[in-house]
Amino acid sequence: MLGGIVGVTRVVLSALLIPLAGCAASKPATDFTYQDVPAERIADRLFLADVIAETEGCDPPFSDVLVRRPNFISPPPPADGGCGGSVRAAAPYEYGDAVKRITALHDVVVQEWQALLQSGPEAAETRATGATLLQCLDRAGFTQREQGDPSLRSYGLEQGDPALANAAQRCSDESGYGSRTAAQRLRTLRSVLGRHESEFNDVARLRPVLERGAEPGGGAERARFGLPL
């Protein structure tokens, strides 16, 4: 009798597991595809920023996808890293085309990321997190400078006031604003990256094209050292 029950149980479990296994096998890539990419390596690993920087002799581009804690005292560098110019102009067509394709993908990712942060629950979380920073600034004696809803901008944090910047940095560290903001931005960025898995696979195939742009005797290499083309 026991054997009959066990046998029936096995049949039932098998029937349940077959469709579950099929779903798992056919499930497409999700937001978790890029969870293992370190925040400081996203630009290099996915957008090949390190290869572009090496080829063109510039700072790595796409710095806006490097998620760090907010720094009110020392603003981040420009997102393009100062790349382009004569070096890129002298490079082979294939090189320039590859950089254009990567840049276009970068722009799409950043636009989708900003849209996500500015909508629904993410926007509410951003406002709640920002409120902790502004309340701390109020307690430190800094008040809103512009009319409208309280925000970092209305408090003048983009106006280059050293005293305000120092106070904001202290408040960011003490209130947890910096760590919470960085965590949210990284989580949402990885979510957007997961939507573009096939495009990033295509970008990875462009690495040899970018590297050839720096080969000795190539146009980019000669322009870098001021040699005639």
C-alpha cells in the first residue's frame, strides 16, 4: 500500500516539475543579468571605456555610469572623458563607427535610467531620501534659496558655495543619504542594463576593432604622437 502511495506521489511531483523546468529553461534574461558587474567596472566591461581611453589617450569616457556616493565637494568629471578630437578623426572608419555604436547604446541606457529614477516608486524613494539631506541642512542653518518644492537645486547645491557643499557632504555621510542614493542608483542601473543584453554582446565583439585603432602605424597612433598621417 505504501509503495502505491509513493508511486502516485512521484507521478504527481513529476507532472508538477516538468512545466516548472520548462519555464526556467525558457525564461529570458532579467534584471539580474548584470548583478555581478562591480559598479566601478560597468563603463569598462560593458561600454569598453578603458579600450577607448587607451586608444585615444584620454580619460575613460562614460563616467556617468560609474555609481559612487554623491560628492558635493568635488563634482565628478565630464562623462566623455575628453575623448575624440584629432585622434578619433584619424582612426580608421571601422573604429569611429564602433565608438558611435557604443556611444548610442550608452545614451539609450542613461535616458532609460533617468526615466526610471524619475517615475513611480523610484521617484518617491528619491524624494524621501533627499528629504533626509535637506532636513539635515536645515538643522545646520542652511535654508531653501529658490521658490518651489524643496530640492537639492532649490537649496543651491549646484551654485558652488563651499560652505554649503561641505555641510551637504557631512549631512550626506551622517544621514545615510549618500549610501542609500548610491544603492538605489546602482540597483536601477543594473535593471536597465539587463534590458540590453543582446546589445552588450554586440559591443563585446567590437573590442578587437577598437584595439586595432591603436596599432603602431595606424592613424590614431600616429595622430597621438603628432606624426604625419
